[in-house]
Amino acid sequence: MKKFINKVDDILTESLSGFALAHSDLVQLHLDPNFLTRKQKASNKVVIISGGGSGHEPLHAGYIGYGMLDAACPGYVFSSPTPDQMLAAAEAVHADKGILFIVKNYAGDVMNFEMAGEMLAFEHATVLTSDDCAVINSTYTTGRRGVAGTVIVEKCVGSLAETGADLATCKALGDKVNTRTASIGVALTSCTVPAAGRPTFDIGDNEIEMGVGIHGEPGRKREAMREADAIVKDMVDAILADFTARNMEPAKNSEILLLVNGFGATPLMELYLLYNSAAKQLNTHGLQITRSLVGNYTTALDMAGGSITVCLLDDEIKQHWDSPVHTAALRWGK
């Protein structure tokens, strides 16, 4: 294993320190326990806090800033943050209108955020993201996994919170966006957790893992490598079948957001090729792609592969997706 590391035990702290230095205009790093907050604390708004295991950068620290998160709690690589991190973050950013936790549906994350909530003195609520249509249950989750669709939830809810909306309204939007979003990923290689020093799983040169999780969890099945168009067709078909199974089949000419997300080691050239293929597939189903995002937004360390996410848009979601945002990883508008 060749990685830029000093000591394995120090990789998270040194990485967080570098991130905070590089984006010192946006974020502030707090240690013991580790969490990051906006440089300028927001006032009189619902504060949005997320977090999870490290290794998925820029999720979540990269989304701290105006129009998205107020704080993020990074656990160790692929490990849930602890309740004391969440409590410390909540106390640091609380702005008198309640706290909304955005939590990916992994058992450790859910348990620790619930424990933190039980100890909080502030009004709070949780949005549980569960956009991964590859599996219904796994040993890592309490149901469908939360993956790249989490970015869309954080963007839309973060936008609404900036308007002064109350906690119940922010949670309702987060739940709606999550329900209207579906994702599936495919891996060409495994990832290598620094502490392990070897790939998480073995995969042949002519194999892919369809439906892989963002920690290297097994997917739907191991398949033979084939042309990108054939892989993408299976991914798009799985997403549309998921909407149908949940009685949310989009009508012809429905507007959608298409997110093609890299897992960390896939060149942008290939991600845009995947986007081109997915767009063609979705157009054959009569869907209109009116919002797009391509790049590394929810990664899995050094895994080669990517995911496709479709969000069914309505006027409210479009409004909050389009609104100004200023973070390290997403920024547009004013």
C-alpha cells in the first residue's frame, strides 16, 4: 500500500487540520472531540448538522457554509462519529430555532445520533437518508443505505433553513427530498482502509461489483465487466424500478436532477462518459434532466467506480437546489 501518510493514527487529525487551513475563511476545526463548524456562526435559524465516517470527502465537512451545513462530525475512516462529538457540535452552533440532524442510514450513525439526541437540551429532529436502491437490508444498515443522495438533501434543507423556516418545515423538506431520490453504485476496484493496509475485498480484473456500498460493502451481485452503456442501463433500470416499486414512477416529461458521483479514483473523463450514457437512457424514458452535477461528492477513499443518483424534482426542490450556496465543495449563486 502506497499512500501519503505519516502515522496511520494521525491521518484524520492531520487531514482535518489541512482542510481547515485551506478553507479558513469558511470553517473552524475543533479538537477533542473533533468537529467542524462555520467560521461565522449563524443566528436565529434552524442549524443543520451532519456527520459520519471519514473517507467520503467532501462529505460532510466540504458542505459546511452558507446554504448547507452549520457543523459536521467526522468519525474515523468508515467509523461513526461519537455522541460527544455531536453534542459538542450542537452546543457550538445552536441558534435558538432547533437542530436538524441529517444522518445516513447506517446502524452506527443512527445509534450514535439517537444517543446524542437523548442528551440534548435543545429541540431537535432527524432526517434519515436512505437513497440507495441496491439493497433493502445489510449488516451495516437498518434498511436502505444513505449514499450520494445525502448531498441533495443537505443542499435543499440547508437552503430552506437560511430562510428562517422552522424545524418541522425543514425536516419535512428533507424527508421529501430523500423519498424522491434513488441511487445505485458500481465498483471497479476495492478501496483500501489505511489502518487495514489491504483492499477491503478482492475483485477480478474482469469483474465489477454492482450495487456496492460506499464502504466497500457487497452489492447486488458480482458481474462481468462490459461496455459502459450496458452497465449504465442496468443502473438506470434499477433506479426507475425502485421508484415504480415505491409507487413513485415518474410521469413522462418529469423533471429530474441527475448526479453522477465518483468514488475517488475514477477520472472525470469517465464520469462524464457515464453522465452521457445515463442521460441517453433517461431520455428514452421521457424524463427531462433539468439539473445536473458530476464529480466526486460522496467518495469511498480510493475506490474506482461511481454512482448514479436521480432526484424527482418539483418547484420547491428546484428552488432550494438553485439557491445560493458557499461551501468548500459546492458554491454557486451570489
